[in-house]
Amino acid sequence: MKTEFSPAQLSNPDIAEADKILRACVHCGFCTATCPTYVLLGDELDSPRGRIYLIKEMLEKNQRPTAEVVKHIDRCLSCLACMTTCPSGVNYMHLVDQARVRIEKEYTRPVTDRALRAVLAWILPRPGWFRVSMILARCGRWLGALLPTREVDPANPGLLRRVRAMLALAPASLPSPGPAGGNVFAARGKKLGRVALLQGCAQQVLGPRINQAAINFLTRHGVEVVLVKDEQCCGALSHHLGRDDDALARARANVTVWVKEAEQNGLDAILVTTSGCGTVIKDYGYMLRSDRDFAAAAARISAMTKDITEYVKDMSLQPAQQPGGMVIAYHSACSLQHGQKITQAPKELLSKSGFVVKDVPESHLCCGSAGTYNILQPDIANKLRDRKVANIATVRPDMIAAGNIGCMVQIAGGTSVPVVHTIELLDWATGGPRPGLT
Ligand code: SF4
Ligand code: SF4
């Protein structure tokens, strides 16, 4: 794609980066076929190609974001299916991230939208606050019945519709908190490795059993696990809301504590059981590339970061102990398959452990979770969830496995089939408790 940035504009490293990305796009439109919002809405401006064009116009003309641009960028799930499909290697992720930052800085949203985003950005990265908000939301669930179930224009939801979506996501009960940062779990038998395990934010409130399963599994296989003290939210939620100052501050804080842990006690890897977080941590090197004090350390941390299945696939697994033959529908989280290009390892590990793994039709399409998307764009998110659940039902699974808490909550909202994390199944297969019973 031809671009027309001036030399003065190109002296800004972010614009120079955007220029490089835009020039790679040949406008072929292959990406439209796999874009969930284009598939649902059929509007070119809700396709990757359309959004790329809107971002180009905004950046090239140095315009403030218009309501039209904001509408179509807000509807993007950041699922990155377009990046998997694109034959030209267009880095849509870095382009849309830049657009979101600009929108956040230069566009004045309606006051209710601003308030809701501020609340989400404050609460979600703070597990203590998030826990309290979940308890309050559970108490207020009756209120949801009084709020609208869908919008007159489903692609432009109002505050009440969003509040209803938020209340609907609150679980009926909350599990007890898992182990706190600072804990070290010794390897059983001969020590073969040492890793840090990301504690996560929403996950440690909604699904502490996931990291508990990871700890059980790893220590059983000779790996020492540390929950690093003073670790923070990875910044993904702020990053996707365009609040880069907050996201970068969190990235710097995490880089600092992880480098310290690696240097003082040794770390083979930083493992992540929430693939949405993993995608962002693997991008810390890029996000902090212009920060002279942090660029090298951030790149080192990104290189050390692995999804748990990436690490486990190189381990020698203990013999499977669970009754074989259980059918598992494997839901490939977008952040894992498109963001990190991890597609086979989780399925191969599950098969090796005695499960019958089934691919889900249209597995490239997002389930609609996408961080805060199912709150901010509930009607599109619900349509994607219903489509995902219908596709899953065709393989008649006993359980559904996924590698991202957001997807797990989203899919569980539309099915009675237990939704569990891949590591919970691997833990069960090698001696842990059966998942999906609580
Ligand atoms: S597939 Fe890639 S090159 Fe083609 S329009 Fe989409 S982003 Fe541009
Ligand atoms: S990230 Fe997903 S929703 Fe956004 S343009 Fe790409 S494919 Fe479409």
C-alpha cells in the first residue's frame, strides 16, 4: 500500500513503524474471510483491510480520531486471525495497538463509556478489587434481569446493556484464593528445572485451580515453581484499552522482578497459563524497544516467556493414569493460535495423555471473549460465543479444553459441558484430581 507520510512525520518512530506495516499490505483482502467481525457484520470497515485503511487515513492526515474510526476499531477483537491469514506478513497487532493509544489520548468518548472503561482498567488488573467486584456483581445479578438484553443497534451497545453483560459474567460462587506471590514449590524427586509461573489477575480470582494444576504437574515432573513476589498484572487489559502508560509501567515492573529472580535464583522460563497474557509478555521486547533502560531486559524476558504447553511438550511425561477415551473438544484460543502460533502442542499433549482430541469446526474464529470485549461489545460477543458453542457441540465432547481463562468463562456461559484448562487435564492424566467437577 502506498503511503504519503511527510519526512517530519516519519521522524516519529511510531509513525515510521506504522508506515512499514502499512506498506506491507497489498490490499488483497484475504484477511476479510477469517475476520470474525466481517463474517458477522459484512461491512468492509469491520474487516482488517477496512480498519487498516481507516488507521492509515487517521495517521497520514494526522487527524484526531473520528467517531466512525473509533466505532470500527472498538469492534475489532484483536483476535489476530487476520495476521495468520495475511500472506504479506502485515503486523496488524502493532498497527491497531497504536491506533488504540491514539484514540485513548485524543478522542473524547461519551461520559458513560469513559467511566466504564476507567472502572474496568482500575478493577481488572487488581485481584483484590476484582474479587470484591465479583461478589458485588453476584449480589446484583437480579438487577441484570431489569436491563436490556439486546440493543436496537447491537453493534453500538449502550451502558445498561454493557452493565448487564458484566453482571452476567459474575460466577455463582468464587473459589478460595490460590497461593500468594513469594511462594516456591519444590520439585519432587530429582530437580530438572526451575520456572516462574505468572499469577495472572482475573484467573487467580476466577480459576486458581488452573495454576494449582500447573504447580502440581510441574513439581511432579521435577520442576521447581516460583510465584515471583511483587509481580503485577501483565498489562494486557490496559494495553488493549489503549492505556499504554499503565501497560508499560506494569511491563517495566514485571521485567524488573523477573530479571532479579532469574539472576538471583535462576529461571529456565517464565510460564503462562493464560494465553492472552502470554501474547503480551512475549511482546514486551517490542513494547519497550525505545526505552533505553529496559529494552534489553524486556527482550530477554520476552524470549524467556512460554505458554505452559510450549514448555511441557519438551518434557518426558509420566504414564497416563486417567481412564482413556474421553472426548475433548480443543478450543484454540486466538491468543494462542494467532498471537503465539501455538496450534499443535496442546492437542498432541492431550492425545499423548490418552484423551481423544477433536478439532472444533471454524476453530480460527474467536469465541468473543477478547479481554473486555464481551463487556464492551456484548451483542457481537454473544453471537460469536453461540456460534463457537454450536461448533463445539458438533464433536459431542465430554469436556472442552482451552488455554485461556477468558475463553473458558465465555464458552462456559453458553454450554453445560465442563470447560477446563489443558493443564488441568494433563495434571489429571498424571495423578492430579479430575477437573470440571467444581
Ligand atoms: S491479507 Fe494482508 S495484505 Fe491482504 S489486505 Fe489483509 S492485511 Fe493487507
Ligand atoms: S484482529 Fe480479529 S477482529 Fe480485528 S481485524 Fe483482525 S481478524 Fe478482524
